[in-house]
Amino acid sequence: MERYDRVISLIWVAIGVLLCLEAWSLGLGKVSEPQTGFMPFVVGLGIIVLSVFLFFDSSLTLRKNRSLKVSIWSGVNWRRILYMVVLLAGYAVLLRRLGYLVDTFLLMTLLIKSAEDSRWPGAVLSGLLITAVSHLIFRVWLLVPFPEGILSF
């Protein structure tokens, strides 16, 4: 896995450098008076620093365990991945018919139930809470129109 971590970390370093360059072209300003590019530049620096740490950590681990060869696909739970892809596709297909509230509640409940192996009451409560908070933020505060579906209110 460390070999893949090294390659991925180099890709993230490149993304961080590109982000910093684009942010620089927008203008950084000062810490007391930041301009448009200040925050993306800081985020780009953070990506670079974390990626460099990952690169060196994986390099050290690889040197310690030279005989360690693990496939990137070992330990992947394909059934769970397929289940979540089907759930997300079903969410997209049923959104207009069921509406945002019902469809989001079902999706969140089933995702939490499958991802965390939680009990049904906890998954249902979490699904309700996530749906209510997202509805409050997006529908009430930000006034984003969502499909009403079967509830239509």
C-alpha cells in the first residue's frame, strides 16, 4: 500500500502546487486584508504539506518492510460498494417522485445502517436528524427549492 501512497502523495503535491499558482494569480493580499486568492493558497499549502508528510511516511514504512507487497484491491468489500452505488443511483432516480425529504431520509437511514453496522433505531434517528438539519439549512435558510414529491408542502 505504501507504494501507492507515494504515487498518490505526488499527485496531491501537484494539485496543491496548481492550486497555489491559481490562487497567487487571483491575488493574496495581506493577512489583515485577504484577497480572493488567500484562502485557496492556504488550502493549497496545506495539501502540499500533508502530501509531503504522507510521501515520507510511506517511504520510511516501505524501507522498513521491503518484503511487504499488498495489492491495492485486497480487503475491498465489493458488496458494500455495489450496495452504496445502487442506493445513490436509486436516490437520483426517485428524487422527483418521492421528494427531497422522503428520499433523503431513506438514503441516509440505509447508508448509516450499512456503513456503520448500527441498529435500526439509531439509523432511523440519524436519518431523521440529518434530513431535518439539511432541510433547515438548504430549504429554510438558503431558500433552495427541492422536489416536493409525495409530501408536497
